[in-house]
Amino acid sequence: MTGVLPSQFVPVAVVSRSGVDESVHFGAVVCLNTAGDIEFSLGDPQIQIFPRSSTKPIQALAMVRAGLSLPAEKLALVCSSHNGERIHQQTALAILAEFGLDESALGNTHDYPMHIHSAHDAIRASLPKSALQMGCSGKHSGMVATCVINGWPIDNYLEQDHPLQRAITCTIADVTGRDAFAIGIDGCGAPAHVVELVGLAHAMRAMATGAAGDSGTQIYRAMSQFPYMVGGKGRDVTTIVLGIDGLFAKDGADAVYAAALPDGRAVALKLSDGHGRGTPTVLLAALQKLRVDVTGVDNSIVEIVRGHGKPVGSVRAIGFD
């Protein structure tokens, strides 16, 4: 069977309200040590998952290997699931313009910005949903730019057998250590690959340590140096990377997270219910299990449970003792 089984997950987080435990999140977590071996895991580290947007650094790695050359700040956007704030949209447009393209070249799904205030601004301005505002426009800007560089067609760049997507599929196999178990369609329209959770951790580790070559180092440096481009205002992926020196990380839809440090330590996780609640809390617990200092992470990262608008509880990780 390809995909997940309920038996592969174990409890990893508990939600409390007014002193009473209310909900339990199940998941799978894998932690790699500096040698790249599994030092700790919860659930099945070989579970086969769609990393969703946690795959974006690997997709960007394939683009750089295929000739995409961008300043670090722009490359970070190519790896992002950005908020759709003005800076994100402007940077995506700048990438397109550099290669003689405009927003019409983007084939990703139309949407409003993820950032609520930016979405409200767009609605007040009577702007329709658009590919540019959607959180994957950075990745898609990089994709069409890579097509221009290589003389590949743009109109069908999202098809699985397009040269760009074949290059991405090969790169995923290279850095995860195994061919994709299946390929589906992601929310933005791009191919979505099924990989092992431990394979995702190894891929992030390869880019952080330099094992993925100079192209991987470019991805690591861009994402670790410009975390605001990877997420944006209020995003836990930005807050966590800002608070841990040398870390790079990528969140993904359906409760996936991956992170790595240049000394080789890496984490990948998936919560079984696909709900984003609990993922930053579990990620920090996994990093602490690897003896990563997380004290510099801003307290805004704490996941608060509210009642009548006031804090009445929180999310805590379990199983890491």
C-alpha cells in the first residue's frame, strides 16, 4: 500500500482547555543526528506521505541545478508558501520580469493572500483572486523562469512529463534516497510526490550540510537568511527560523514540517489529522530532543487555546521525554 495507515501514528500533542485535556493529535516524527542516523522517532519514520509544500526546497533545488540563478532573497521566495504580502507579490513579479514574463505566465491556482490583512486589502480594492496573490506564486515564478532558461515550453509546465517536472522528480529521488512512491496533484496544480518521512528529513539535511552540492547550499542559505520571504508576518515558520541560528525549515499543508541545521541534525514530522495545530509545538519539541537551543524563539510561537477571546489553555508536545 502507498500512503498512510492509522497504525503508523502515535500521540504527539495534547490540547488543554481550562486545565482539562480536550484533544489529542497523533503523528509521526523522525529526528536525525549529526551523522544522519535516526536518533529518535515517534510513529513510523518510513511512513509514506505527501510532504506538500515541504517539498518546495527540493523543487527549487531542481530549478537551481537546471540553471536558475537568483539572489538569495528571490530564491527564498521560490522556496516559499508566502503570505501574499506586498513584498512577496512584488518579488514574484520581479522574478518574472527578469525573464521577460509577467503574471499571465503563472499556472498556479488563483486565490487571495494567506495573510488576512493583505486579503482584506485586496477585497476592499475590488481585486479578484489571482495566481500572484496565492502563496505558491514564488515557486511558480521560479518554475516558468527555469523553463525560459532551458528553452522549455511554459504553457504545459505543470504536466508530470514536462522536462521541468521530470527534473524535479529525479532530484526528489536523489536527495530523499528513493524514487517517489506515487505522484499526485498539489493544491497549486504542480505534481505532488509521495516520499518517506525519513527521506524528507534526509533531503533537508543534504541541503543544509552541503551534501546536495552548491545548488543545495544556495537553497539552504536563501531560506535561513530570508525567512520572511519563506512565510511572512505572523507565520510560525518565519518565527522559528529567526529564533534558531543556522536553521532552515519548511512547513507544508496537511500538517507537515521539516527542518535542518548545517551540522546534520534534521527533523521531519506529519500529524495524522492534517490539521496545522500542533505542528510548530511538535517541531520545537523534536528539535529540543536533538539538543537544539530553542530559547531564542519568540514566545508568540506558543499555541494558545482561547475561550471568550482570552487564553484558557495551550498545546503541549508529548512522547519526547
